[in-house]
Amino acid sequence: MASITLEKLWKKYGDVEAVRGISVDIVDGEFMSLLGPSGCGKSSTMRMIAGLEEITSGNIYFDGELINKVRPRDRNVAMAFETYALYPTLNVYENLAFPLRAARWSNADVDKRVQEIAGILEITDLLDRMPAHLSGGQQQLVGLARALTRAPRVFLMDEPISHLDTRQRGRMRAYLKRLHIELGHTMIYVTHDQEEAMALADRVAVMDQGLIRQVGTPDEIFHNPADRFVAGFIGEPPMNFLECEYSQEEGRHVLRHNSITIEMPPHSESWAQRGAIPQHVTLGIRPFYIDTGLEKSVRHTIPAEVFVVEPLGDMTVVSVNVLETRLQIVTEPDFRAQRKQSLWLAFDPARTLLFDAETGKALANQAWNQERAAGGTGDIKAS
Amino acid sequence: MERRQVTGGDLVRYAIIFALLIFFLFPIYWMIATSFKAPGDILTRPPRWTFQPTLENYFYAFEQANFGLFIKNTLIVAVVSTAIVIVIGSLAAYSFARYDVGAGHLMFFILSTRMFPAIAVVIPYFVIFRDLGNTVIGQALSLGLDRLGALVVCYTMFNLPFGIWLMHSFFQDIPVELEDSARLDGYSRLQVLLRVVLPLVAPGLAVTAIFCLIFAWNEFLFAFMLTRAVARTITVGVASFWTQRGILWGPLSAAATVCVVPMLIFALLLQRYIVRGLTFGAVRG
């Protein structure tokens, strides 16, 4: 097991900049997830850690030891692949034994280890089968087992369960988390599925366009997103955004969306007093934190018109139009409304977030403050 | 299972199949039949369907025309040139498939060496091998005129581009993750090639080898121009029955029959691999 440090890591393919100078520390025994849309550089980052891709510039350390030039086979990392990558000509037993044979283990030791790992992953009765005769879930288990036989320093997983069906995926997710708790390996998990990343990881690194937008615990990422991208990427249905104008009127701080007045989030007060809030801001609120009322009231002050109602069973997702902007609201499972029906919305001010409309950076956000205090370790892109 | 009613469509279908079989197989039947006919039974009108079989033609081909030597020569040339093509070609194809050596230009250059007819290079080759045969190196490597080494070089030259292109597609079909995985599992690139890639690509290599062997076995032009007696191959040997006294149909048919049989047996033995190899890409999905 090892701690991993990435230092100003770059990867260029010709003119394409896949990874653009990311730095992150992964603690020994941590489950770190690299999360981002396809093409964000997360797989390139993982392949550089594995040694399968050359590093354009920057450094990678395992336990403080520079491993840029170390060959993949000498890094003692194990990897589970999206496509499982089982050797089709070998049966399950030989697939598991393959890494051990490379290390020239004796047959007796190989057998002991293979049986042990097969026992842990409960695939002992599959050992004689060929990979082609296994189901997707079984192949994935074998792939994980093979990665585990060598007791690697770092365990890398590249979207390992994205080809499974929903039910199996849920089972495997719990299983992987359990495995990490029991074995305590340093694990890096690449995924585009925010649910997987949030459910599994100790910390999540959200990536976009070759940059790390934010590193934090799932709670930090969810509640204190560093910028608009992270806020919009995490959460299902995604966070709602409303363009607003900030102004001071008669000593009061006011947010306006055209004719609608919205209450300032209380945590932005100190920022407002310092004059650190620009005129154009984006207000963000998660669908779960919008309350609906049928009548206008003291609380329900924002007029909206129902666009569509989606009953999902566990909840009902209502899409509404607030003037020109479409918002999604999570309501009670039995909530029903007619198309074009009028609703009045209330935003929970403690749950609203403010972003700079130009740069997308979070304003008055706890994570953002920490980021500032630390001197900007996480390369937040201003675009 | 219930027996299906034979329909008119079935009859037409089988009639067409039967006609095609006759069309393709009759020449072979006639060749084999002729090889067992006495001279008086061969060029008769109407053709004689029943005759007293004789081995006279085979004795003539092997004893008078020294056909055993030709078969031996052909076998050596075909097997050696094919082996060279597979070894060099598979390594080249692998590097093209995985490292994109030459960014496609090199592969195109290799293909371009096949863009002229063989007849265009046979005279230069004749001159090259004539002169090479007089040098020490040429003699040591058996590269002169009427030497087997010269034919091996020519057939390798001709089969290599084809082999590289064919094997390139087989290598490309192997998921790169398998190799990544093996590299992480502690294997060097060469070990990955030998232990992971080659077992998977074996059917593809078998197919390539078969095509190369068949080409070398049937090649006529180079063998005709570059050999006289010692290194003569079967195709030239068969043609040599076209003599000033006329065409010796009996021995010619006997020799041709002997030529066909080894390839036939070979193809039947490897049929499983041929089918697997030709459908390699399709099956993997």
C-alpha cells in the first residue's frame, strides 16, 4: 500500500491537452475517485499512474519515491478494466495465477493464493471455467480477483462496473466498498457516474477539461461545490441555476431575477459587506430544496408555471418555468399537477449557493474559502 | 424432428449446387483420370470414360522427369519463405498495430511494393541473382541462379507485404487492455507478445501461413526464370512436359495430381483455423 502524489501532471497527445497540470495527494489506504465527463482526462491520469502512458511533464510519487521512469511491471499496481480484460485463452484459475507466474511463484504458493482470493470473492466454483462462459458480473469479479492476487501497492479501477446492469451495479458497488474496508488498499476509481463516485469514495476529485475542479469528501463536493461546473455535475436531478442581479438598495442586499426578488443566502452576508459580490451572479439551488405552494404566501413568493410532471415512484420531479428559466423540483411521490398550472416556489435561503456569473466560481462558499486560504492548490480554472 | 416436405425450391437449389460442383470439380476429376490412362486412352474422340488404369505416367514423372526433386525443392522453398514471412511479418504487423510506426506511410510503402506486376521485376532479379551467384556471400547463402535461396528471397519479398497487412488486422482486433493488464501483471513487452498476444492471434497467423504457402507452391514465373535444373520447382516441372515431341498429357496429369494433393490435405487439416481466422474480426464483435 502506498500514498500517491501527483505533481503538476500534464499529458498531451500531439496538440490535444488531455491533462493540464493537476496536483493531488492521495493518502495511504484512501479510496479516491476521479470523477468527470468523458474526455476530462481522468483515464489518462489513471494510465499515467499505472505507467501505461508516458508523462508529458510533472511528477508522480509513490510513498514519496519518484516513479516517473519506473516500468509498469515494476510499479506493483493492479488494475481492473472497464472491459474486464480477462485472458481469453486461459481459464479463470490461470487468469488469477497469471500475475503470480510472472513473479515466479512456486506452483504450491500460486495454488494457495489463488484459492484464498477465489474464496474471498466467492468464485471458487468458477475456477475451471473459461472467461467466455462467464456472465458480465462474474467476469468482473474474476477481473477484480486477478488484480488482488498480488497484494498491489495501489489498486486502480477504470469504470469497472459500468457495463453491468443496474441491479448488479448496485450489488457490486456495495461489494467494492466492503472490499476496500476489509483490505485497506489505496484505491483509485475512475468513473463518469457521480452516484458511484459519491457512494464509494473517501474523497472525490472532480475533473473537467484536463483540470481538477475540486477535491473533497462527497459531502463537501455536494454541499460546497467550488464552482458552477461541480455544482451542476453532481446531483440528480442536477442543480438549478438562475441568473440574478445583485444590488444594494437602501442598505439592504438584494438579488433580483427580472421582476422577482430572491432572498440572499445568509452565509453570503460577510462577502456582501466586504463588497466581494459582483453585479451578475448565478444562484444555484438543488431540486430537493425548493418548496412548492399552490397559493402565493409569505414564503412562497416565486411564480412558476408547470411544464411537465415526471412521477418516478420514489419521488416526483416537476419541471417548471420561472419566466424564461426552466427549474426542476423534487416533490412528494404523490404530487401531481396540470400542465401550465401556476405554482409558487420558496427557495430555502440557507441552501442556495451563489456563483460569479462570469467566472463560475462559488461565492461565499466554505470550500472556496478554504481553497483561498490554502493558496489555490487545486488549479481552479477561470473561464 | 419431423421430416420436411421437399419443395420445388429445394430441387432447384440442389440442381444449381450440383451444376456448380460439376463445373468446379470436373477438371480435377479429368486430371486425375487422365493421370491413370495409357497414352492411347487419352486423346480419343469421343472421350473414353472407362479404361484400364495404369501407373505408367507416375513412373515416367518420377523416374524420367525427376519429379521427386521438384517436390522437395518446392517444399523447401515454400516452407522456408513462409516461415520467414510469419516471423518478420508478425513482428512488423504488431509494431504497426500497436506503435503506429511510420504513421501509416511505412505500411503504404510496403503495400506499394506489390503495385507492379511480377514480370516487371523478374529481369532485374535475374541479373541480380546471376551476379550475386558469383560472389562468396551469394554462394554461401545459395543465392545464385538455379539456387533455392534465390527463390526463397523472391517469395519472401512477394508474400511479406500481403502477410503484414493481413496480420496487422488480426493484431488490431486484440483489445489493447489485455496487453495493458499483462504489463501491469509483471510481464515485459516481449513476454506480453509471446504469452498473451500470440496465442490469441494464432488462427490469424495460420491463415496467413496458408496463403503464403499456397502462393509459393503455385508460383510459376520466378521459378521459370530463375531456375534450370537443380532448383526447379513443381510448376515449372509440370510445364516441362510441354516438349518438342508434343504435350505429354499422361505424365503432365500425373505430376499435376501430385502437386494438388499436399495442399488439399493441408487445407483440410487446417480448415478449422482457416474459418476461425477469416471470421476473426466478426466473431469478436
